[in-house]
Amino acid sequence: MKPLPHPLLLLFFCLICCAAACHVSPPPLIKTSRKPVENITLPPGFTIELYAKGVVNARSMCLGSKGTLFVGSRDEGKVYAIKDANADYRADTVFTIASGLKMPNGVAFRNNALYVAEISKIWRYDHIEDNLKKPPKPVLVNGSFPTETHHGWKYIAFGPDDKLYVPVGAPCNICESADERFATIMRMNPDGTGLEVFASGIRNTVGFTWHPETHDLWFTDNGRDWLGDDLPPCELNRATTNGMHFGYPYCHGGSIADPEFGSKRPCTGFTPPVQNLGPHVAPLGVIFYTGNMFPPEYKNRIFIAEHGSWNRSKKIGYRITTVALNEKQLSDEYKPFAEGWLPENGKVWGRPVALLQLPDGSLLVSDDFADCIYRITYNAD
């Protein structure tokens, strides 16, 4: 066999090196015991403080009718209950009310009962707030979800229609699946019956909420990996009715055809995002701010917890952003609100996950990397 000419040989090695580099993950993040909350920057008048420490792998949050804060985890396999007995907005006691579960990320509260989502099961803990020291035996609400762990952890919430919404992430980075449940948001009755697909073409949503006036469903979605540092964008989407398709795995960001599956269905056949977010920022929790503590311009503004990139050569995300909407429910502005978990030296010390508005209008933020929960307040003085 004749040797390859020099230019072709060089090209060959370049392609090999590029292919290898595209699939090499950055080194893992290293935890630190210090939580330099004072380094987080916010707009004037806003303050962020620690609300609870030692909440290992704190993820989704919900509030009980008696003021108990329930917090799920993913890697820890636990569900926590946090009490602020003296109402000073500092956690007094952290109970572990469930352990040994399989990625119990999602928690939701309804009629004095806590709903907890594992990978393939939804459980209900009745009268839980009266039994934090000795939790009741859980009731299986629905155990029919897929068992795949890739994107299998779930955020759950009850909608304005009193149905429990449960996402089922794609079991891969990018793929088609014969099982129509994958890459969807599903919903069911509180007793687990009537399970159905509400929206599809959603790669991996770990946060959704409903507009306080229109009651449309809004959700974040994590874009696929291995298309480079700047593609594709993550997404903020809006579902105005059931049956909508948001593009995955064929289309990303509303207009980017997937290199593997894009030829099968054009982007014009899907619902585009309301706002393209940063590439690989990993948007998780999302809420509409409806309280009275923050200035009036924040009323009904969207807050998003960007967990932060894991496979980008330069880290991005690790912050809280806001999206302002106009009268047509289109995005007018997407900008940072709270930053500082990713310092200039690149040594990440925290990763925002979920957001929860308290009755006084302050905002809680969970952090599964710093193992804590923050509280954001506003004071014009």
C-alpha cells in the first residue's frame, strides 16, 4: 500500500483528534465546604442569604400547607422536610423522611399529602406534616413509568387542572424511541389514573410552571450534547394546549436541524421556543414571580435556574436568569439576575437547581452542589 500524501495524512490525524476531543468530558467539579454567598451579585436592593445548610444534593422543592419545606434529591436517594419553627427564615430542623429511593428528584404537595417521584414510580405520603419524625408508609400512586435512568429523574407538579404533570426524559443524548412516553411531559389524575402524554419532542425538562393568568404550561428543556460549545441552545418553551411537539430529536432551538435525525422532519413542523437560552447552560427550575416583595417590574417575570454546563470547554450557566414577556407572551428580555457561583477562576462552588416563592414574596433557591438552600429578598432601603 502506498503511503498517504502528507496533506491527507495531516487531515486524517486532525479528524481523529477532533473526534476524540469532541467526546472528552472536562474534569469533574470539586466540592468545597465554603459557601461564599457574599460573592453572588444581584440587582440593587436584593440580598441572598443561606436558608438551610446540610441539605445534601438538594433538588426540587415544594411547600406544605403548614409551612414545611419538602426537598427531593437525586444522587442521595433521600427526601427532606425542613422546618422553620420560629419564623425567622432560617431552617431550624432538617428531617430525612425517606431514604433508599431511586433518584427521588420530584416532590409535590396536595391535600395534606406529599407526592414523591422516583425513576419509575410516584409515591404519596399522607398526612406527612403531622408525622415528620415517624413518616407514614407511602402509597404507590403509579408504578408504570420507564425504568431507564438516563434523564429518568423527574420534576413533578400539579397543574391548574388538578392533574399531576410528570416528565419522561429521552433515554439517550439523541435518539428516536418506539416508546411514545420518552421525551414527553405526561399527566395523570391525583390517584394515578388517566395517564396520558401532554406534550412531546422534549429532550429533558427538569422544571415547569404555569402562567398565573393564562394558565399555559411553560418549561425549560436541556439541549443535546456533542455539537460543540455553542450548539444547540437550551430552551424556554410554552405549551398552550395538549398535543404539541417541540422538535426533539429532529430540530433544536426552533431552526437547527439535527445532523442525524433532522432530514426526517423539517423544523417548520414543530413549535419553536419562546426564548433560546445559552448553549449547555442546563436550565432546570422555572417560576413566574407573583409576589409583592420584589419591585413591580418583576411581577409575572420568569426566573430560571441555570444549573451550568458540564461538557463545554468554557463553563457557562451556574446562575439565575430572568425572561420578561410582552403582551403577546413573547420574550422581550433574557438577562442574568444572580451570578457568582462560577467565579472568574472557573472553580465552581454552587449550582442552582430549583426555585420556590415563599408566601412573603421571597425566593428560595436549592443547590445540589453546595448542599444548601438560599433565600433571596428585596429591600428598597
